[in-house]
Amino acid sequence: MTELPPRVTACPDGPLLVRGDIEIVGDDGQILRNPRRAVALCRCGASAIKPWCDGTHKLTRFSTAPPPQTEP
């Protein structure tokens, strides 16, 4: 099997798609096992299966747009 360089794609209003040969380490220092070559990582913080995305960002209306600027 050929190793693929890591690539992270930030989806608008959604998860980070991570492709390639990588290790994801949990907050306890343990490697999180995942058999897939591409994973979706939660950015909204509401996923029930963190660090993986479960689509909850759609329900919470998570937005990656910058906040509107206010006039001084």
C-alpha cells in the first residue's frame, strides 16, 4: 500500500476532513484507532462521538464564517 501525504481540508460550516497516513492521538495520549484512510473531525464541539464528526454541526447551525464586524 502506498503512503499518502497528510492533507487536511476545512469544510465550510462543517468538519475537518483528514486524509492520508496519520495518527490521531486522544487527550489521554493514546492513539485512536481508525481503519479509514479519510476521517471527519468535529469542529463544532457538539458531536456525540468526538473527535469524529457525527453531523451535529448541521443541527447546531455551526458556522465558520467570521463574526460580523461592529461599527466603533
